[in-house]
Amino acid sequence: MNTRIVDANTHYDLTKSVVIDLQRMLCEQEIEKDRYITTHSRQHAEIAFLEGNDELREEAKGTLTRQRLKLNATVRAIQVTEQTMTIVAGTLLQIARQGLVTRYGQKIEECPIEGRTISGAHTREIIWLGRNQAMHFDDSKPGSWTSLFKILDQHHPGKFTPEPVSRSMAIIDLLGWMSFGQYESDMENLGVFTPLENV
């Protein structure tokens, strides 16, 4: 049997539980972020109410100060949660791309299977170039992902624009990889994972 197939299956088996843990972490962080966003909206409304009422504004100076501090803390919590999700999503993309490299080699062209089509692109490119963008988004020169992101941004305006920020979470959402079943299906379709009955 082809050693690349064996090595790719080994990679898949060794990283499967890690992928599941990363997906669980992303789901937990998304729930946390939603809570913080709800809290932010409430805090913002309370501050606006106090500031908009002339009679209350003077009496509530101390309360306003505390509310603004709480609002700033909530904004910070949202930013930390988003950064955590970005890092976790980038790690998930790295594992998937490493599976492709293990199976086919160091160049995207060596992978003959394109995978399913999503928003005008194939999963092979989305994984490979999405991982590259997540890891090298702060490079000063345009990256290999530029043409892919132009296509994706046509389908999802504003999500894949060229600003120097990681789009790893947008890629995970696009792929539907908050679900392990979709991740496994893509890995199987791309030849990284071969069920035992097919080996």
C-alpha cells in the first residue's frame, strides 16, 4: 500500500481527538462571545439612558463611571474571545493542511483532488490558502491567497477583504467545520482519511 496513504491515515487518527477538542473550544468561545455581545448591548443601552436623562445624569455620575468601566471590560472580553477563536481556528486549518501535505506533498498542485465547491472555490484551495493566510496575514507583500479571497469576498462581502487580519474563523465557518462530521467528510473526500474498509 502507498506509504503516503498510510501516513495520512496515521496523521488523521493522531489528530482526530485534537480536532474534536478544537471544535468544542470554538463552540464554547462562540457562546461566550454571544454572551458578551448581549452584555455589551445592555451596558450600552444603560449608559445611553443615563446620559440622555438630564435629571439622572448629575445624580448618576458615579454609576456612569462604573458602567463605562464595565463596558470597556466587556469590549476587552469580546476582543480576547475573538482572538482565541482566531488562534484555535488557525490551528484547525494547520492540522488539515498538514494532512494534505502528508498525503500529497509540499505543493498544492500535487493534490489532484479539488474537493467540494464552496462560494466559487474548492475545499483544497480554501484549506491550503486559508491556512497560509491565517499564518502569514501580517506579511507586508500580497500572499498566495489573494485571488482566492477576492472570489470568496464576492460571495461574502466584507469577510475576506485584504486587511492584514487573520481570516481563519471565517474560513472555518465557510467550510462548516464547527461540525466534526463535515471536517471528516472533507478529509475523506480529499483522500487524507481513508476508512478501513476502503484501504
